[in-house]
Amino acid sequence: MHDKLQEKIISLKKELDQLSINDSSAKEHINELIEEINNLNDSAEEKNFVIGKIKSSIDNFEAEHPRATAILNDIMVTLSNMGI
């Protein structure tokens, strides 16, 4: 996987570690996204599905978790630059 994408995923994991226990559903959701990003295959349908989930997550987390949202946005840009 692209090094820049891996760096963004590591940053996102570090941000997750800083979220409070009360945000366990957010942590779980973002961990699922990370897993899906790491397991992306060449299927256009799967790529579109994951991109859609990232966009939705950005909308949902924007107010409460702005740093995680910024990292997710960076991941989306990186995936786009990779042709995904």
C-alpha cells in the first residue's frame, strides 16, 4: 500500500487513542474504516463503497472530532491520488 496512505492511517490511529472512552462507537466505526481501507481490492464497487463511508464519516464526525475528520479527509485525497 502507498506509504503516504499508511502514514495517514497511523495518524488516524494515534488520534483514536486520544478519544475518550465515551467515544467508543466513534472509535469502533473508524477502526472498521481503517480495516476496510487496508483491505481494499481492485473492485470499483468496493472502492466506491469505502469512499462513500469515508465521506459519510467526515460528515458525522466533523463537529465532535475535527482532527479525526481532517485525517479522514487526507486519506480520501490520498486514495484519490492513487486512482481509487
